[in-house]
Amino acid sequence: MTGNSGSPTLRAILVPYDSGRRGFRMGRGPEHLLENGLEEALRRARLAVRPVVLELGDAPPLEVAAAFALNKRIAEEARAASGAGESPLVLSGNCNACVGTVAGVGAEGLGILWFDAHADFNTPETTTSGFVDGMGLAIAVGDCWGSMAATIPGFVPVDAANVVLVGARDVQPAEQERLDEAGIGVVAGGPAGDRRWYEGLGAALDGLRTRVARVYVHLDLDVLDPEKVGKANGFAVPGGLTRGELEEALVMIRERFSVAAVGVASYDPGLGEEGAVLETAFSCIAVLEARDPAP
Ligand SMILES: [Mn+2]
């Protein structure tokens, strides 16, 4: 299906919240992307954007309740987008928006490609920060908050064997233990000039392709190197990927999978980065959403 202009349409689902607070910290990211060139950048890639901004309304300031209330709305929007022939593009303050996104597009036969400096694989029993957003991937594979997740329409856990974590370099010991137990593939760090990094990624993607044909691609922008690109958020750590390296990794994904949904999360525009992170987000969306197999 195409938009009025004849271009394929992305439904940009904006979730302008961080820890249940609208416009707080990384909650500023989604609207910052929209107001600073998202539509223009994608128009150049012949993609039309239809933005939808999700609002919580008057609700008590409960982080967990807010996260799941937003995920219900994300699931509804992502499902409606897919039904209308639009590609769901979820721009969110927090990474746990992945839970509603996979519920919306359906976990059956779905893989997750998770780009993040962190694993987001804590549970209420392993976390030492209490930050629900450090549990997003764990919730998506059904490891915790199961009763809350069951309130999201269409939620079914994604098989952990079909998850590949890319770019992680700040993983806590308890998370690493859980990743190992779950059999989640990890392509750690970034290439740093070493082509063997891409071989590892290619092998992980080829393995995944024997099991699934469609993927949700999750981009926590702190997967980017804060020195070489810019500091995406307050949790960014040294190392990671440059813009060119991330784009190359995404092209490898496009060559192998159908992209069911894209999530771009955890961008805090208040850290003074000069726009390189923002431009990288736009170009990565264009690479992933390009309708030609080889962008
Ligand atoms: Mn994350």
C-alpha cells in the first residue's frame, strides 16, 4: 500500500515518555526527531510518514503501570498500521516499547534484532536500579512481568532463541548469565576496524534466518559510539558503532529478512549532541524501510 504521494507509508508511533513521565529526559526524543527533519529525510528516501503521538492522559505516576498502558496503545497502533499496509515505526523514550510493538505485529515466527549498548535483560529479581526499562527485552521473551504483559492485546512472548543482541558492551553479570541460559546470540561491541565483527554478525543472522523470515529491529541509539558519533543518552558508554558501521549492519539485515517493525528508542536530545545521532537515526530508518532489497 502507498501513501497519497505514491510513496510507501510509515506509521510513526511516537511514545514521548521516559519512566512514565511525558517529555522527561529520553521522553523528549520522539518529538525532537519529528520536529527536526524526520519527514524530510524520509521523503528523500521516497518514504511517506504518518505520525501518531500517544498520550497517557491523567494517570497516577506509576512507572510500571505507565509502561504497560503505553504498550497497550503501541500494540493497537502497530496492529492497525500493519492492517492498513503501513510499516510500524515506533519512536519511543524507553526501550520497553518493544513489548507492545511485537504484540502488534505478532510474535509468531518473529525474530528480534536488538541494537543496544546494554542488554535490557534484567528482571525484578536481578535489577539493582529498579529501572523497568532495563527489563524490556526480558519482558518481550516472557521472562518477567507476565501478568502485566498479558494485558497487552496480542502479546505472546518471542522465542529467546530468535533474539540477537548487537553492540552490547555494558552488560551486568546477572544479565550475562541469563543471556547465556536463554541461548541469546550476542554480537558484542563494535567492529572497530575489524572485519571479523561483521563475520560474527553474518553468522548470527544466517543462523536466525534458518528459523524466522521476519524481524523486529530495535535501535537503542546508545549503540552508537558516543565519541565518534555522539552521546545518545545518559547511559551511553565508550565504544560502539559508527554511522557507517550501523548502516552496514542494517543492510546485512535487509538482505536476509523482511522487516516487520522498527523501533528507535532512548534518544535524549538534551545532552548537546550536534545532530549526528539524529541524522544517523534518519538514515538507519531509511535503510531499514527502503522498499528495494538492496538500498
Ligand atoms: Mn536499551
